[in-house]
Amino acid sequence: MMSIKEIKDRILGRSDEAAAPAAAATAQPIIMYSTRFCPYCMRARSLLQSKGWDYEDIPVDGDQARRSEMMQKSGRHTVPQIWIGDQHIGGCDELFRLEAGNQLESMVMGEKQ
Ligand SMILES: N[C@@H](CCC(=O)N[C@@H](CS)C(=O)NCC(=O)O)C(=O)O
């Protein structure tokens, strides 16, 4: 049975070794700038975790330098902002669009985009 902490961690999209199984490495690295409580970030995190993929989550909550870096790299100001390899794919909506179009896995697991 899951502990209250594990249930909370799941809901909040946190992952630690106790709460989540080890994630698998991907051919293309996945990077996501996010904030902890943004619902779009939580949805994106949840999709990536459901795939079992390892990804780098860069928190920008209260970190203006990181947020500026995200804005400069993406040209956008909302979170999340996600990259697969060198390719900026956008936010949560775009991530789910790729999944719905069966393109996400091949981008993540492909050698080149
Ligand atoms: N369509 C975007 C929506 C993202 C979004 O609106 N994120 C909110 C946080 S939940 C945000 O960054 N708001 C700050 C702003 O609009 O400047 C996506 O799918 O990622």
C-alpha cells in the first residue's frame, strides 16, 4: 500500500527513489523547465513519468536567472518549456500533441530528429 507521502509525491509529480521506479535513459535527452505547482507542468511530468523516461527537470520557481535562460532559449515566457535533444518542442500542449500523433516516442528514442 502507498504511504501518504508517496500519494502526495505522485499527485505533485515529484519523483524520488522511494516513490517512483528508476527511469530509463532515452536516446535524446529530455529537458523541461518547470514550476512545481503549475498544472501544465504536472501534466507534462506525469506523461513523461508514465513513459518511464528519464528527464531533466529544471525548476524555475523563484529563480529569475533560470527563468530568463528559459525565455531566452525558447522565446516564450510560460512553463513548462520542453526540449527533446536539440529540438524545442514547446509546452505541455505540444508534448501531448506529439503523443497523440504517435511522434513522441520516435523523437525521444530516435537517433536524429
Ligand atoms: N499552452 C501552454 C500553457 C502554459 C501556461 O499557461 N503556463 C502557466 C503556468 S500554469 C504560465 O506559465 N503562466 C505564466 C504566464 O503566462 O506568464 C502549455 O501547454 O504549456
